Amino acid sequence: MNQIKGIPALVLMLLALSSCGPKAQELTEAILPVNPSYFIQENLVQDITKEVHRLSVGPKAECYKIVVKSVPHEHQMGPWCPTHLEDGKEKGGIWFENGKVYDVDGHFISNIGEFYSDAKWKLYNDDGSIKVTQTQEECEGAAKPNVEEIYHNYCVECQPSFYHDHITTYYIPVNPVYRNRATKVRRGIMGLAFNGVNFDPPAPTEAILKAHTLAPLDDCGGHVNPHTGYHYHAVTGCTKEIPQNDQHAPMIGYAIDGFGIYALLDTAGNPPTGLDACGGHEDALRGYHYHAGEAGSNQILPCLNGAAGEMIVSH
């Protein structure tokens, strides 16, 4: 495997199908190859290399192999759950509902039954202390689709230290292949930030709320689960950004199909126009690319329009 020294920042080309790439249903004219130099070097477990790997559709293709520990370089992780009803927003994270973001402070916890119009909610004890998962065992009993009954009415918090030995390997196609056939991703990965932390599909809020549990994100849109460790469900501006030479929104990472992910708003605060069902569109400078959804949407990307690589978590 050859170590990657870097590639040109911009290549405009008509995408020709190669013997190692899947057949596309429709091609865009401008395809921007992945630039491995954008990733934060301190977060890499080993140098980024090229390796032939199978994509989600079609035969194998040349991919970048990116091996990281999913720990952000730019910001601290947490907090998530406040511990007392008197705690302010600095002691807790955020939650989303109907497209809006809410601070998870003591007041939010005390009024959550009213918030969800359900009197069965009570995440706190009579002394005002909030019921929070404390150990790895408690975390794993609560942070799963079928929440163990003992952890119903808990604020679920898994600490990064529980899974410090997790190493994540990403395979992303060097030259993305646009398929014009949307693929929903319900489990696994939508993409990754430049710090190597994955952008997850929507959080399973229905299962979480059904057990009268709450699994807050921190202010950077991330939390921890036993499967992938720390990961993002929202983009809030905490991670590394690549500014653009025009007014376009900054780049924040790559989708697992190799197309760039950009923030939602441009430098003037305007949202993008002409987005497709996956939150993507095309321009002459960036080719086909995605824009992250609003932080309250629980949907960084709705779907993928390219042939996806793979994420593998080991420990």
C-alpha cells in the first residue's frame, strides 16, 4: 500500500466508468476526488493509504483507508445529562424535537412529562437528583432498542472512557461514483468529520422515548453508544471546517460515498437551494456535494446518492 502525499484540491472531469468502479445510472459532470490532507493528522492511528475495497454497489474500487480513534480534536465531549433539577444548561447537553433544539437542563428534565404530554415521565428522585446511568453496565442496559426495564425513566449517558479502545476504519472511494439512486442508511454511517468522528444516521428516538428515557447529545451534536463510541447526530459548528473561496458554506467532512459534506448555511447565513432528496446538489466548483441538515432535524443526511464505502469498528 502506498502512503498518500495529497492530491489536487479540485479536479473537474467527466466521470468515466473504470473496471474497478460500479456502473452509474446517471453521471454528474464535475466530480471532486477525496482530499486526504483535510483530515486532522493527530487523530490518525496510521497514515492514510489506498486500498482496493468493495463498495455497496458493484465490484471493488480504489478507496482511501482511514484509521482513527473516534475522539474529536477540536472540542471536549459532553456534558450530556444534568444531575439535579437546579442545574443550568451548562451542566447538560441538547435534545431535538420537531426540528427544534432544546437545552437539557434541570428545568427541561422537570417538565419533560408536560413537554411530551405523558404523565409517565419522571427522570428524577424526590430529592431533585436526576436518574443518570453511571456505569458501563448501566449504559449498555439503557442504550439499546429494548431498554431494560430497570432503566426506564433514566437520562442515558455513556462515557467515552468506556470505549477508549475502539478503533474505526473507514473505506471511502478515492473518486466518488454518482448513481442518482438514493440509498437510505438506517444503521451504520452516513459520513465522517475531518476529526474522524462518524456522522450517524438519525438517532432511534422512537425507541428511546418509548422507554421514557432520554439520550441527550452534547452541544457539539454528539454522544456515545457501545457500538461506535462517540459519534454525531447533528452539526452545530464545533468541528474543523474548510472555508471556500466564494460565499459557499464551509466543508465539514465526507459522506461515506466520497462526496463532500458542507455546512447548511453560507457565509451570509443563507441556506442552499435546489437540494435533492439526499440534501445534495451540484455546482461548477465543488461538483456534486451534500449539505448537512438543521441541527434539530435528527438527520445530518437523509440518504446517499453515491456508491458507499464501509466503516469497521474494532477493539
